[in-house]
Amino acid sequence: MGRSLRGPAARVGMAVATGGVVMAAGVGLILSGVVSLRDSASTTLRSTSLLVRVIAVERSAVDAETGLRGYVITASRRFLGPLDAAERAMPNEIAALRQEAQTDHVFVARAARLGDAAQGYLAGYVPLVMAQVSADPPVARSLAVTLDGKGLIDGIRRQAATLERLVSARQRRLERAARASADTAETETIVVLVLLVLLTVIVGGLIGRLVLARERAGERAIFLAGASRQLEEAESAPAVLETLRELLTGRLADACAVREVATGAEQTGGERDLAARREDPAASAAFARLRAVGATASEPFTVGEDVHGLVVTGVARGEIVVEIVLLRRARGWSASEVEETAELATRTALAAHLRRLGATTLELYERSDRTARTLQESLLPREIPQLPGCELAVRFTPAGAGELVGGDFYDVFAVAPGRFAIIVADVCGKGAAAAAVTAMARWTLRSVSGPATAPAAALRALNAAMLRQPAAARFVTVAYVLVTLDGDRAHLEVACGGHPPPIVVGRDGGGASAVRASGDLIGVWPAVALHACELALAPGETLIVYTDGVTGEGLDALPLVRPLLADRRTPSALELASALESRALAERAAQRDDIAIVALRFLGRGGEDGSSTPGAAGTSALRG
């Protein structure tokens, strides 16, 4: 009897012992999965915080460059606001970036290099340029100094972009690991539940609660991962906010209002309300309450007896970027729901800030493009005079997309009755400094030109004027043609200072040849050597004056002109200029220099009564 009881008792004891081991193992597995998910979530939060620090350092560097460049260009200290703000904020932002990387034990070296680059820009380049603005403004505005600053900022932005990509990639790996851990824990938990249910309701209930917690954590991780992808795919800040509203409505709230808050001085006029116009009227009161209490974190509240609200703010770069109000009936807000909403608000704030930064950058580029185009147009003559008995065509195509003003220019003006000056020149370099030299050269040549002034004398006067300027590193190449018209005779006197010689095209496609005029660069030596020449144009012949943008690295445009004369037809000035421009552009994959072409075709006395090609006289083009 005792033996028979001892057998079942032993089996029961063994079963209980086995059940205890299984329960302990099962509980251990469940707790391990929950801890792993929590660790993944914490690590993801730290990665997001590190990303915020990187963006903060990059933005301060861009703000500093914007303020410095505005001060260099205008010499007005009111443009130094962004630079002053960046200098105040940068030390704390760099320290926070390094601390965040060290706390998370990732990307410590890269964070340190980014901080050193940003600090080096503020401590090295900025004081140097500020001193140059005070001592020598033209040097501070030079292309070399500007490109140095642009190179430093581009380096900072490249380091920041690399670090952001690495942090984002790490975050995605953590999310994938969390999902894999959740899937594994789910299988293990099901097995444990089946075994533990056979032993005791208490153990089964405990495991059930743990499973529910795990499932909720996994669902939250998956939801946050999907939400992050949708926020990243939104193309603008309003689209980011609309995406957030759609994610929250239905899942957590009956009504949701989302508002973007502009930062800094633009806070009053830069707010956008995407949902308050069509959602619960209590949202407006909730936003007002948020402002009244100055909330910067999640805060539950109640409206009436059965409406529960939740106010959450999203912060980027230490400032509130997004305000969210959630309203629902019947029940309040759990800690996990508040945490989930706060996480979404932070990610939304970062996404909205990045879109806003991109829009601001695009606006700055467009404004720079418009400014450059306006300045380029102001350096060219508004009207081209009509030369009696002649066709005159002008083609001008600036290089690139208008990011920098080029140094090529042309001018045609009368110096006396029947005498006209044609000038085509190329100033060394691009940008504001080159534009200043361009304006000086153009108006100097106009002022010294007169009825008795030879082209070589005008170029020597320009050379003397340029040597008196502080920008000694600038020089210019000029082709100056003095045209004297007298019935069936067109007498030309040509002087070239370091410029490609003009080309004469015979009538009826009778070949092309270069004018024998040459000389030194203008603005380099005190005594400039110029070898001018004189020639006459017969009716039907054409003179083409151009800049080296037509030929690229070479100085001779004859190989481009001769194929245009193959049909033995007398081309008009406009046809020659346009064909030469098109052929020059087709010769190169990318246009690196401005193209300026002036074509003068002499028609003779019969050309005065309108026999010139319609639309050819005075034709010009400014392309970008």
C-alpha cells in the first residue's frame, strides 16, 4: 500500500519538480524576451537622441556660415545673428553629442571628429574671415575665401550625413533584432503556456499576463517601425504632420489635432494647423492650454466629465517643433500609450525639422540663383545700337545654372557719328569680385573711348586703371574693335589684350581667317605690349568676336567656324553667331565658362534700307 502510494507520490513529485523547472525556465524565457525588447527600445531612443545631437551640430554650423556669409557680403552686423546664436549654442551641442556617443558606446570617434570639425570652423575660419572683413573686405569676399568656408561646411555636412546614416542603419538593425526576438519569444511562450496550463491556473495566469505584455511590446515596436518608415516617406513638413494624424487617429484617439510650431523669431507667423479646423473644437482650447502652462512633455487632461485628452510636444534641436492633442471618450491614458505617443512626437519633430531644413536650403539656393542672374544681366548692355548698313548679332550664354556670376561681358556703343566700338572681354574668375572688375572694366572702356581714341590707347587706359585697384590678382582679356562706316566701306581697327583674335568670314562662304592682332593680358604689367591691326570689310563679309568659352581650353575658333561655311551660302550675322554658339555647346559635355559672341556683317550702302535679315540686328540671348 505504502509502496503503491509511494510510486504515484514519486511520480507526482517528479511532475511537480518538472513543472517547477519548466515554469522557472518559461518565466526566465519570457522575462528575457521582455528585457530584450525593452533594451532594444531604450537603445532605439538613445540612437534617436544621438541623431538629434548630430542634427543640432550640423544646423549650428550651417547657421554660422549663413550669418558669416551675409556679414561678409553686406558688411552689416545685423546679419551676424545666426552666427552669434551658433557660437553660443555650439559648445553645448558638441559636448552633448560627445556625451551621447560615449553613453551609448557607439560612433565615439566619428562624433568627436564632427565636433572637432565644427569647433575648428568656429575657432579658426570664422575669426580669420571676421578679421579680413575689417582689414581687407575684398579678400574676405574673394572666391578663394568663400570656397574655403564652403569646403569646411561641406566637410561638416558630409561627416554629419555619414553619422546620421550610420545611426539610422543601427536603429534599423535594432528594430529588426527586436522583431526577431519577439517572434522567437512568441514561440517559446506558447510552448510554456501549454505546459504550465496543465499544472496550475495561477502559473498560467502569470504567464498569460507576461505574454500579453510581450505581445503589446512587439506590436508597439512593429507599429513604431512602420510609422518611422511612413514619416520618412513624407515629402514635406505638412505631409509629415498629416501622416502622424492618420497614424494616431483610430489607433489611440477619437480625434487628433497636430500643429507645427516655427522656431525662434518666426514662431508667430510660421505655425500651421492641419487638423484643428476639422476636428473636435476642444483641440483649440487644448492648444491654448498647452501654451498657457508652457508644457514641453506629455500631459494628460480632462474635458468635461467623460472626454480624456493628452497633450504631447515633439522637440528637435532643443525647441518645440510639433504640438499634438489627442481626445477620446470613456477611458484615460496608460503609461505605455503616453510613451508611445511621445516617441512618435519625437520622430515626427525630427522628420518635420529635416523637411523644413531642406525647404530652407532649397529656398536659399533659388534666391542665390535669382540674385546671380539679376547681377549678370545688370553687367550687360540693355540696348544694342543699330549700325547703318550692317547686321549685328549677339549671343551670350552664362556657364552653369547661375550659381556664380561669370566674368565675360560685351558692349557695343557709338563713339562718334559713323564710328562704333565693339568690346568683348573676359575677367578672370567668377562671383562678386569678378563682377566688380567686370563693371569697372566696362565703364572704364566707355569713359576713355572717344572719336580720336585708338583701341590700343583705350586698352592701355584700362590697364592703368586696373593696376590702381586693390584686387591685384584679377586680370582681363579684351578684344576692342573700332568700326568706321562710310558708305560702301567699313574700316576696322582691332586691338587684343590677351584675348583670342576675331575671325573674318568671307562672303558666299569664302573661307575664314583670324585677325592679326595680339597683346598682353590687361591688369598684370605696368607696360602692356599691344599689336593692333587695321582691316576693311567688303559687303557681305562678317567679323566674329568671341570669348574663350566658345573654344574651351583652346584659343582658336576657326575649326568651329569653317564647317559652318560648307554650303557656300552667305550666312547672316545671327545665323553665324547662333550656329557657332550651338556648335561650341555641343563640343563639350559640360559648359565650364561663359560664352559671348558678337557677329558684325557689313552689307554696304544697300543695307541701310532694311535689307538686313529680320530680327538679326541687336539680337542677344542670356541663358542659364
